[in-house]
Amino acid sequence: MHEFWTFAGSYWWLVFPLMGVAGGLARSWERSAKSRHQRKLETLHAKAELKAAQAEARNTGRQKVVAAASTPVEESHEQQLEKLFAAHDAVTKRWLDYELDVAKLIAFPAMSDGRQPLTAAFLRAKKVADRLRPASPKVKLTKEQLDEYRNAVTDFEVAFDVAERDARRLRDSTFTDAERKRLDTAKQLLTVAIDQAATPAERQIAYKRVREELDGLISISDEAVEVLEKKVALELPANPGS
């Protein structure tokens, strides 16, 4: 104990820088906690907004069905399914515009991140709609089955709209500064990789660098890689680990 007080008496001045470090750590933790709390509140608000929008869309859809049924010319079962298929396919196409475009995934990474609550909700809604989709418009469904599929397509549409809006709001804000720099580097390299004015060697090097920068940051599907390779116009070996 005597040695401790001797040390403390000799190095009392260390208290001040240590207090500064402790204060900095406390402020950093406080900012992080506030950020997590804010994000949690935003997520809860967005989920509530999603549920409300889906309920409103379902109600609007039911009103349209009732109105159509009260008109002299009622849509046939097949026509209703064709319209639902068209709506289903339109949302799938909008999703694939992100899923297959690496440039869009870099700009809006939340759209490929299943850990984001609203993206996860959209992917669940997509899975339900895909599962309930009949093989063709000629398949005969009961009224309950048709209503179930219609509601699933409505939920799919609304969930995508909300997830897309959230992804465009977030952009790269959920990444660290170092990760954002990697995304910016990948974005710049991608421009070179698909630039037909660049030499094949330059495009290949840029393409490989893009993959390296995005590794561990963004999940890119095999289909997106295939689309990108076609844009880059490379004859790369089929190696899933590359």
C-alpha cells in the first residue's frame, strides 16, 4: 500500500490525461447508445408504418373487389389472377433491379442486408407471395385462396415500398468510416471495370479490386456476379471462392 501511495504521489499529474481519456470514452459510449436508441425508435416507427400501410392497402383492395363485383361485367377468376400475377411480377422486377445491379447495391446496401428489419420483412413477404402463387391463371382457387394470394401480393408490394424508402434514407450510414471508404473505392473501381474504353487488363484488375473491397461488406448473389462479369466482358474462370 505504501508503494502505491508513493507512486501516486510521484505521478499525480497522470490523473488529468486519464480523466480526459475517460471522459472521451464516456462521450463516445453515450453517442453510440443514443444512435442505437434512435435507430431502434426509427425501426419501430417504420414497422408500425409498414403494418398500417399493409392494412390500408388490403382494405383498399377489398373495396375494389366489392366494387368490381357490383358492376354489370365482373372480372373472371382468370382475369383477377392475371392482374395479381402482373402486380407480383412488377415488384419482383423492382427487387431484381437492386439484386442484380452491383452499383445499386453499393449505393443502397440495406436492400441486400437481411439483418435490416424492413428488408427482412420484405423478404418474408416475398416468400409468402411466391409460395401462394398458383402455377398459372387457369388454376381454380377457392374464394379464400384467391383472397389469401391477393393479400400476400399486397403485403409484398407495401413491404418492398417501405424497405426501399428506408434503404434510400439509410444509404451507407450503418457502416463505419473505414467501411464507407471501402464502398467509395469499390464504386470508383466499378466505373473502371465496366468502362469499355479501358483495356481488358485494366477492367480485370478493377473487377477483382471491386470484389475485394466489397468482401464482408455486401452480400452479392451469384446472379449479380454473372451480370457484372458480362458487363466487364471478362472470361473469368468459374470459381465461387474468387
